[in-house]
Amino acid sequence: MARRIVAVTGGVASGKSAATRVFESLGVTVADADVAARAVIEPGQPALAQVVARFGADSLGPDGRLDRARMRQRVFADPAAKADLERILHPPIRAWLRAACEAADGPYAVVAIPLLAEGGGRQAYPWLDRIVVVDAPEAVQLARLQQRDGITADLAARMVAAQATRRQRLAMADDVVVNDGSLAQLEAAVTRLHQRYLALL
């Protein structure tokens, strides 16, 4: 059972996923918020019933699962609907992540939360022992986004602007991994952090 829980977060295209893969390669359990978000809306889960009660049966696809594409369109067009959906989903997602981390082997577990700053930070996740921010200069994020997703510079800029600022993320960081170089450099930085955690936690 993990004694400590470390969150990994960062802006879009900062290298969060690459960093968590390094933690996994070092034998650390990683609980992922995206996996949790899918798990809590599986058929039969209370959160799915709450979504249907709020948004109607047409929020489901023919297979009885949440029609994610339709819901995405609805919530992006309606801030009140987005707030309602988050109010339903965030508590069970947080509970799923905490349970997965607490059940993990090893001295610590990692929880990957891309939108930690936007989702309430430490106030929403008081059970986090440390927060790691994977940070990259905005110019690097923009270049990676355009290359990775094949999008325009304008769309990349809007995606970055829609998130919390670098300053907001860095303000809540206990540790910062600067990811503006090669994958080998990122791997070395995460490995150093891992060794430090084994000594510290």
C-alpha cells in the first residue's frame, strides 16, 4: 500500500504523459485521471445515472454508454451544463484516483491529473503529498501541439490560452520538471526525482 501520493500535472503538450511513462518504467503505479473519467461513467455506475437524470436519455448512445461526442458538444456550448457535468463527475473521479493510489504497491504512487490547476488544485485534492509540474516554455508547447496534432498556430494558441497559466501551475508545484529538451533529458530528470522521493517519502 502506497504511503504517499504524488500528482503529475502540466499544460497541454508539456510532456506529462512522457513523464508518467518514465515513472511507470521505474515501477511506480500511475493512476490516470482520463482512465478514471471513463471508469466512473461505465453502465451501472451511479455517476452515469446522475448524468442521464440531468441531461436526459439522449445523452446515451445505442449501447447504453455515454455519448461522449454529443456531451462534449453540449457542454462546450453551455457553461452551465459544463459546470453541472463537472459537479457530477469530479467527486467520483477523485475518489477513484485516491483509491487506486492507496491500493498501489511501493512507497509512493503517482496520480496523473492534467487539469489539476483548473480543477481546484490542493483544495480539491487535499490528499496529495506532493505536486510535480512538468513545465515547458509556451513556444515549445505551441510547436509540439502543431506537430503532434497537425493543427494551425492559431488553434494551438487557443488551446494553450484555454488552460491555466504557467504561473498558476508553477505556484502550486512542490517539484518542477523542465521539459524543453530531449526525451533522454526528461527521463534523467524524472529518474532523479524518483530517487529523491524514495529517500524523502
